[in-house]
Amino acid sequence: MRALTVIPLRADSLAVTDVPDPQPGEDELLADGLAVGVCGTDKEIAAGEYGWAPPGRERLVLGHESLGRVRRAPAGSGFSPGDLVVGVVRHPDPVPCGACAHGQSDMCRNGLYTERGIKEIDGYASQSWCAGIGYAVKIDPTLAGVGTLMEPTSVVAKAWEQVERIGARAWFEPRSALITGAGPIGLLAALLGVQRGLEVHVLDRVSDGPKPGLVADLGAAYHCCSVADAVAAVKPDVVIEATGAGRVVFDAIAATAPYGIVCLTGVSPAGRRITIDAGSLNREIVLENDAIVGSVNSNLGHYDMAADALAKADLDWLDRLISRRVPLERFYEAFASRPDDVKVVLTLDAAG
């Protein structure tokens, strides 16, 4: 079968190659691949910045934002042929650590976890794939066109869960949220904020293209300015930071209302230095009981939360997040950014 593969740590090695057909184990389902989303992580792996092939192999099948249709499933598994499914990205370490042993591999303590399409396990950018029945999630048939949004939505669902758990340390009734960054993670974070009944503000660099309209159609406010200007009218109780830009990160930390919570979801590049007033920032965090938390990846429970959130969302709005759908054999187009891109998807089935 055909699959999008890469030699990790080697730039310009991305290619569609022939790989063996998957052979499902006793507790695995077999799915026909329909589509995968392309994200910044995929582009960084393709650029040779990181990634790990399966042991004993040179190439890694890319793709972690999956969508497939079940071809065959174990009896009594809860899955049936024809079901739409997505595969979970992170798998627990073999030891396992305490978190992995409790179904929380997203919080793995020893770093021995594996990740589909990223770290030591093939991803989902292939014409068919297998997944253990505990690492697949069924989605509503109405989400067939947008199912690749499940994985990024699960990441956002975890971020909101972290915010709410931290907030519960005392009385917590947030009214406003600032989302920094209007990429897929930022827009989905805004969606879940609106679903929570919050006054949502989204900050991004661009002033035109699809992003302002997508935010407005959520009933949220769009800002194209500095963080300081964005919060001039309202101090956010919650900030979901989705850019990874160092200056934005620290400005966002300084911008919250007392007892504010900042959840960092964007991964910053190393080597870029900025100057901050660390003393004033520390003083504000301490005196206002602020909290800062990093959040990455997700576990099976977060996928369930994501499925619920997407089922409640406006389907036309979700569809507008997907800027382009590109056939597998023209993968290079999906990895070339365009100014109006929000989310680009690779189609894997013959009809795509």
C-alpha cells in the first residue's frame, strides 16, 4: 500500500512510498485510511528537526491527526465495519510509569511513551492502518468531512480540563478568556470557550483572510494588535496560549486578572532570547495567586470530550477550518503554506 513516509532527522526525505499492508492483531481493528491533518509537528519532522522511526527501521509513516473507516474489528469490541474512527496518538511506556498505568500516558513521567507518526510507531498517513481497540475512538457519521479535527480538539479539551482543575483550588467562575493565536488549536480553543459560556477574545497577527470571520461567527471578539492592547478593555480570567512566541507568552502571563490561569499549548523554538522584568512578573504571579500550566497531547478521555464538543459545534463552521484537501500523491502541496491556510488535510482514499 501507499503511505507518506519520512527519514527522521533528514530534511527533504518526505515521500510517498510502498509499505507492507498492516496485519491486525487479535485486539486490533483494521481501518481504511480516509484522511490526515497536516500540522506544525508534521512540518518540523519533514524538515528534519526531530522524529523517531520504529526500532530497526529507517522510515517512519507520518500523520497523527487521523480519520479512518473500520474494515474489520474484533468481535465484542464495540466497533463494526463502516464505523468512522480516529486513532489515539500517544501510547504508554512499557514499564509503565504511574501515570501510564492509570491511563494517563499524556502525563508520562519517564519519557518512554511512543507516539503514532512521531515517535517510534508508524502514523496514520497510509491507505490502511491498525489500532488497538483501546486506542481508537468512534465518531459520529455527520463528522465525516471534519473528523481529522478530533485530535487537535482533544489537545484543546485537555487544556480546558487543566484550567478547570486548577481553578477548582478555590472559588472559580471565569467570565472571560483570551486565546492567543488563531491557528487550528487557537480557534478550537475559542470554540470550547464559547461552549463554556465565556466571553472569548482571540488575538492574532493577521487582519484579513478567514480568521476574523471564523472568530466572529463563534460570537467571539477578534484582535489584531499587541497583547496589552487586546486586554485593555477586559482582563481575562483565562488565557490559552497557542502561538509559542516568547514575547506573547510572557505578555499573556502578565495580562490575566487576579487568580488568572494561563495554559501554554504552543511549543516555543529554542535560541530566541527576550528581555523581561522577572521580578515584577514573579511579584504579580505571587500576589495575585496566578497559575501557569503547560499542556500537551491528550488521553482517551480527552478524545471523548473532543467528540462531544465537535458533535455540538456548527458543522459548517468546522468545515471552514479546513482550507484545503490535497490528495496523498500531491503531499508536497499540503506542506507548502499559503497565506489563507487554517488547516490542510491530506486525503488518502481513492475518491479523495
